Amino acid sequence: MSLPRIGVVIVTMGTRPRELEALLTSVEKQDVPAARVVLIGNATPLTDVDVAENVTKIPLDENLGCPGGRNVGLELLRDSGDVDVVVELDDDGLLIDMGVFRKVQELFASDPRLGIIGFRVADEHGHTERRWIPRLRADDPMRRGLVTAFLGGGHAFSVPMLKQTGLWAGEFFFGHEESDLAWRALDEGWKILYEPELVLQHPKTSPARHAVYYRFTARNRVWLARRRLPVPLIPVYLGVWTGITMIRMRSLSGAKAWWGGFAEGVRTSCGPRKAMKWRTVWRMTRLGRPPIL
């Protein structure tokens, strides 16, 4: 059994230098070394970051957002011919087990239709938040299995899958880019595996800490529906999520920003549309999460 070569992409904005240093050290200590590591500086020069010999630093003049920054690294590794699998990690994450890359290798080698592996994200106390579990019935973070989604903070992609599906939706900038890529992968027949034994330690944070959270979340959800759903499901999906969001909303300013983003998603271009097949809708439903939730 031939084991795939591992590449790594990390995007940083230079605001967490100690966390980034610890993450790079944890990557370097893996018992299966990465063939290549790419560090992307989103509007960050990276001049003060010391790296190992196999790390390529790419400073960007502008902030392309998380998906746009990651695309720079993914495109480099996808087209280089040097790697078969790409692991992407948040710059404030940490690999606490030295065998993560070895396990990733074994999983991809065992199933040629495996496209994405989602890691379990846990805080420094080992706790996995409900929102970090990529399934509706999120009571057990240790339940392994095929799913319809993955977390952007820690995951691995098959390079053959990326060549077929394309990269991140860079225009999303922040929010729901994982769903867009997951739905494309499922529609092309690839599998997404949630593997709780692969752990990325990550501090407990709220996505709402970002000033643009509500606007981009609403805009990108509309774009996602317009890009990927069959026409009859678009109003169902948006209606369900509008209701859920308004029930959960605790901030008047947040609600105002959310509705502004929703309107922006309706009136602006969502990018190229390629709706998923109905058999993909059924497949997602059988996996426990139909594309209306």
C-alpha cells in the first residue's frame, strides 16, 4: 500500500505569533514528516517568523480572507506534484499527538474515494463544543463516521479531489466556505470522514468575535443556496435558517447586520452556479443532514 505524501497549509495574519510558533513546532515533531509546508501571510510580511527548511513563506500584500489565503497554498501544492494530501490548520491550533500525519496517511491510503477528513477540535481541557461536531445529533464528539460537513480549523484534503472540485470559494472571505466545498465534494461522489482520533487543540472562541460575522454569515448563506441547491430547495433552506437565526439572535445590532448581509446576498453575484444533483440531496439526507439544515 503506497502512502500519500503530506503537505500542510497554514494562514496567519501575524496576530498570534506564540501560537503560530507552537503550531509549527507541533507540525515539525510529527512522526511522519510533511513533504512541504506552506505558510501564508494574509497582509502579513512574515519577516519575523522563523521556519524550518521545508516551510515556504508566502507573504500577501492584501488580506484575501481565510479561504482566499488558503487557496494560495492549496494551488501551489496541488500543482507542484510533491504531495497527495493537504492538511490545513488554524494558526492558533496545536497538534497534541505526534501521530496525526501518519493516521491521515493510513486513512487516505485505505480508501481512494475519501476526499476530506475532518479533525476533532477540542479546547485545552479536551472539551469539544457542540458547534465543533459536524452532525446534527452532536451529543457524542467521539462518534466516528461519514458526515456531510467538516471544520475549517483542522482537516485534510485529497489532492485528486481538489483537482476535480476546485478550491475554496475565495469570494466568501469568511463563513460557509466549508459548506460550499463539502457540498461540491459530495456531489462529485467523494466521502467526508469525521475522525475524532485526529485532534486539533484550539482555544474556545466565538465566531461572533469578528466584526463582520453577522453580515458575512447571512450573505454567504444566501450565496451558498444560490450556487449549490436545486431551485425548489433554495427558499426552504433560507427560510429554515432565517427562522433558526432569529430565534438565536440576542443582539439588535447583530440582527441589523444579518439582514443587511442577507439583502447583499440576494442582490449581488454569488459566483458560478452548479446545483447539486438530487441524488446528492438524498445521499446527504441518508447521512443525517439534508441540505436544508
